[in-house]
Amino acid sequence: MPDAIRLIPPSPTVHASYLDASAELRATHGQGTHWPGYDVVPGQRFSDAEVRTPEGFARFAAATRAMADHDRALPAGYVHDTRLWLVDEAVSPPTFLGRISIRHELTRFLRDVGGHIGYVVRPSARRRGLATRMLAEALPVAADLGLDPVLITCDDDNLASAKVILANGGSEDVPFERKRRFWLATRRLDGPSPAELLERQWGALRIWLGRLEPADLSRASVLDGWTVADLLAHLVRSFSTLPAVEPAPADVAPLTLNRYVSGYAAAAADIAEGTRVLAGRLDEPLAALDRAWAAVPSALAALDDGSRSSVVRAPRGPVRLADFVLSRVIELVVHADDLARSLGADAPLLPAAVAAVAGALEVAARERTSVPLRPPDADDLAWIRLACGRVDEPATADAQRAAWLPLL
């Protein structure tokens, strides 16, 4: 975005252009558009006549800024939100171009229909990429508010808005009536990428697996009905999916990581049967794992176009490449822990990989319900075991947990 165009808190400096934007929006969308007056600030009403005066508009801007103040009581059904205005400061006075609202929490209505973030660009400023850039600049603000991921919705026939959301890395969740619903990550995490975590965690685990004795392969694992050899065969299958995925068309909306990995539950019986069949065919599971892994690095290099929103066709549906690789990290960490507990030994689980998996499962959980699923006293590994159904849930756990667990 040009340096002169930026998001600012609501300001009286854009009075004239704000009124012009109101007229444009009403001409485009109808006279009933709540812009800029009526009840857009709950608990206070600003008439058109009032906001046309400098003093009235200054009060309106101040009331709009105050919507972020949690000390301010709001009527039932409303939530606090941070409202920012997109302004071109290259001209004098500055020109209002659009606005974006970041709601601090979700009510039932917002979870179904409204989402965390809403935005609009005045008609005369559209088709300039401003909505895409405005949303991109708002995501770090949402992260600073502790929101990650955020939900954004649009009407099912609003292709322009859907493109804005997808361009910012949106992953599509199930719709609600005529609303499409997308989840967006707000944080660009520093540290290793999912591909780097996968490679490092596999390298550490492979050395550890080299200590297995032939008799270990037939030992029962902690997973009911699975042997250690079955677990290794399952990792062969996990690695083998990476070279098999292909780039998805540009207009395909990806699943969220939550929806993607949640698809495992419905396929659990097929996965178990396929794993046992494969295990029966593998005379040397470790050699098979080495062969499966050998094709992974080049496949990832061919698929990675450097885009945050790169989408691939994976076995359970379209998903962002980074999320699909992260799903392989989840499988690797979870099953490495399964192997360790099965053999009564400590597996070399890398802290960065464990932290990434725990964080991804927390994000996935928050997409399902506003009820916290991670017990406050659970460390990363304990939470991973709970989230993936490796331990029994506490008797006092909220009933909504059962609708989400287990993932793997």
C-alpha cells in the first residue's frame, strides 16, 4: 500500500470525504445503508444532520474509537471492536477510502454470520486492491488483540469479497445459510517452516528408529489393535502422500487445517485397514520409510511457489500446502510419541515441532468452539495427547470436547 494510504483510528480530519463516501454507498446500496449514522455505535444514535456538523462528526469519531474500550458497557448482543479507517493522506484534507472493524469476540450470530472482521471500500475507490491490502494490514492488529485465527464471512454471491479473503490466506469452513465462512491466521510466525520442522523431526526420529530390534516390530503398540510395525507402516503412508499431491486451481477454496485433519475420523476404519495391509507387505519397514522419505524433499520443492496461499489437492480435500505439510508434522510427532510409549523409551521429539503441533491443535480447537479445550495445567505434549485421543478426557470436561476429539 502506498505510504500515503494507511489505516488510522477514526478521525475528524476526514469529515467531508466521509460524508461523500456515505452518499456514494447509499447511491450504490440504498438509502437505508447504515452509513455513517443511525445505530452503528450501539447505545448512541447519530443522525445525518448531526454528523454533517464538525462538532457532531467529531463526537461520532470519538464514539467509534471508544468501541474498542472494554471499560465501556455495551447493550446485550454487541461486542467491543477496533474500528480503523483507510485514509489517503497525500491530499489535504485527507480522503476517506474505507473502513474495517475487528470484533474482539464472537457471539453466536457472529460465529454463524458476521465473523471477527468486516470491511467496506467506498465505491469510487474500488477495483484498486485496497480491500485486500486493508485486510492484510488489519490481521496483525487482530493478532495483537489475541485473535488467531479470525473468522471472516461474505455472501455466497460476493465473489469479489471471497477473492479478498482468499488472497490473505483464508481457509474455507462450512457455510451458514447464504454465508461463506473463512478462517485466517493472523500471525506470521518466525522460526522454522512446516517443511523444515518435518525434515528435522524425521531426521532425529530416524536415528532413534535405527536402534529397533527385529523383535520390537511385532510388539503391541499403545493404539488398540496396532503393532509397532503397523505404526511404521502408517508413517510410510503419511510420507507417501506428499509426492502424490498436486497444485489446486486458483479458484479452489482450501479447507482449514481443522477441517482437513478432522476428516481422519470418518476414514479411520479405512486408514487402519490400509495400514495393516501395507504392514503385511513390508519385510523391512525402516527401508520402506527411507524410500518414502526420499521422494519428499524434491516434491515439496516442486510444489512450493513461495505463496502464503498456495493450495494443493490432498487426500482429504484442497488445503494450503503449508497446512498439509503441518498435518504431516502432526502425524510424525503424534506417532513418534506413540512409538516411544509403546517401546517404553523416550523418542527424540524436537521442542519446536512439539510446540508447532500443540499450537496448531489449539487453533483448530478454537475454530470448533469458544469453550477452551486445553486444560490450563497441560504442557504441550499432554495437550497433544488429549487432542488426539491418546488419553481419556477428564470427567469434568465440557461436552463440546467430545465433538472434536480425537483427531488422529
